[in-house]
Amino acid sequence: MAEAPKTLKPTFTATPALTSTPTETPTPTVTPIPTDTPTPVAPTDTPTPPPTDTSTPAPTDTPTATPPPTSPPPPTNTPGPTDTPAPSWDYQLAELYSQPTQANILSIMVAIQTHEGGFVAGLRVVGRDPNGQVTKSEVSAGEVIGYTPPSDVIKSGNVKFEPVSNYVTGTWLFHLETADGTQVSDTHPLPMDAENRSWYFIRFQPT
């Protein structure tokens, strides 16, 4: 008897089972723990040598009572400029005398005498009027050459001064000089008034 044909059973191919893909778990990042920054160590103090003992004076006791205010020192006088010494003249004015007169001509009698009363020859009287005009007398004689006008007082002299300008109101200036023009006395002022005229007597003597 013929074998009945075998019925082929269907072969099932095994379907692989789906494997669940595991969900990737993120790998945790390790955050480094900050390392403590070391606190700088203070530098080791260098030992300072002890100060040398200096003797300090004991404080002065402050008086408890307030002293009275002291007066300010007086101002210091600042010395002024030193005066230039005046020239040392050989002759000085010893006498100046005058009396009213009605004369129209100015005539001045001058006596240049030693301390003993003798007359000195060889000197001139120089006068400058208020306008600046200068008159020089003749040189003096060694004896009396004239007298002042008659009055209660009469003076004698050894040289006469009669200016070209005659009477001029204002201050005149007089001095003595040698025959060669060297001044030998200080300059002396003599005020005059042409409306109230006077005669004059001047005496010089050695210094």
C-alpha cells in the first residue's frame, strides 16, 4: 500500500524576540570638589632687636596754675644807615651880626681871625645869591681893612664882600675858600630882604 503523502507542516521561523534597548543612563559627570586654596601663611616675623634704652628725661611737671601772659618783647630798633661824616673844614662860622640900614649898596664886612684875634690873609669870601649868581671877594689881608657902618656896634674886618647883584630877597649862601679855589669852611645860609635891608658882619675862625 502506498504511503500516503506526508503533509508538510509549515516550518515557523522563529522571530527573534525584541530585546528592549536599555535607555542610556547618562554617566554622571564627576564634578571635582574644589580643593581648598591654602591660606597663605603669614611670613614669619623677623625678630626685631629690642631698642637700645635711651635715657628719656623725665617730663617736666606742668604747673597747675596758668602763668600770667608775658608781655611781648619790645621791638628791636633797626639801625638806620650810617651817616657819612661831614668833611673836616679848616674854618668855621664864629659870629654873624646884622643891623638895619638905609644903605642901597650891600656891603658885608668879614673878619677871618685866629683864636688869638690875629687876622688871616689869603682867603676869599664866596657868596651865592638866591638866583644862583656867585661873587668872590678879594683875598683877605693880614690886617684890618675897614669897619661896619656907624651904629651902636662897630665891627672891623680884613676883607669886604660886595656882590654884583646887590640886595636880592631870599637865602644867600656863603663859605670861605683859598686863593686857588679850595673850599675851607662849611656853607652857611643867610636870609635877606631887599625891602628891609641890613648890614652884616661875619667872622670865621679855625676849627
